Amino acid sequence: MSFTSRAIAISVCAFLFFCQAGTIYAFSLSSPEKKGIALSAGSSYDPEPTFSFLQLSLSALYDYESIWGHQAPAPLKFKLESNLGGADWSGTRLLASFNFYALYYLQALETRTIRPYIEGGVGIVYTDFQVEGQGLRVNFNPQAGIGCEWQINPATTLFGTLHAYHISNGGLDDDNRGINGVLFQVGSFF
């Protein structure tokens, strides 16, 4: 089995384990507090040549304590996000990812209609291209960012997020040239 096949197999097993963990630890992913849809646009800045991308993002936000089964501060949430889109690398190329985050609302800065937050997490990303020295197309995708929700009315909440991201195989392959960049996301919870 090739190294890429092993990496994909490990990623699929980890995803399936996480999906089944609800049965083992008695939590449910079927009832998020919020569901969201967004458009994510970003660009790499290292290495050269850089690339830009556009993705459709779907997310679900959960109470952190109900997922992990231990006490957590009320403003701490758990977010799952899937992304699908394209990157402008020698033409339009596929870029897909699945990420999970810890999201923390900054209650001291909240107003009646605005809720700022910070978030950080990691995921798995597939790129239908490789930068020189990258090694794999399936990689880890740590991210950290700041964001804000705007409650327009009781039924409509918009959000915007700015993330720094890194794409790397984490040393699973000898060729491990990472990609660094930023992305901006705008969307709505429903």
C-alpha cells in the first residue's frame, strides 16, 4: 500500500471513529445549536507561487460540554465544518476539507446584536495539486481565527471570520513543504 493510500485510510478511519464516538460516549451530532452556510475565499502567501481559492462551507455548532462530556465554560462551543471548492493552481483545481474547532465567544465584548469570538482547530484537507516539495495531497489543516456574529433579527444571524491556516502532512512524508495562508469567510446561521 502506498503512503498516500495509508494516509487516506488513516483519515477515513479517524473520521469514522469520530462519527461512531457518539454511540460510545452518548453524545449526538444530530442536534446542533446552529447550522451555517458560508462562502470562504482565501489565498496562500507561502510558498511562491501563491494560489487563491473559493469554497462553499457548511458548519454545525454544538455546546462543547455536551460533546466532550466534561464541564466547560458556557461560551465554549464545538464546531464541525466541511468545505468544497476550487483553487487557481494551473487552472481550477479541487480543494476540499473537513475541520473541527473550539470556538469561544468573547462575552465581555458582546452587544445586543454583535458576538465576537475566537476559534482554533484542525482538519483534513485534500488538494488536487501539490506545491514543490509537498509530498502528499491529503494533509492536516490547522487553523486559528477571529470572527463576529451579527444578529439582524431573531431568525437571521450573519457571521464573518478571518483565519490563518497551514497545510502540511505533519511529517508523515519526507517531503513536507507546508502551505501558509489566510481566508475570509462570510455566511449565515439557520
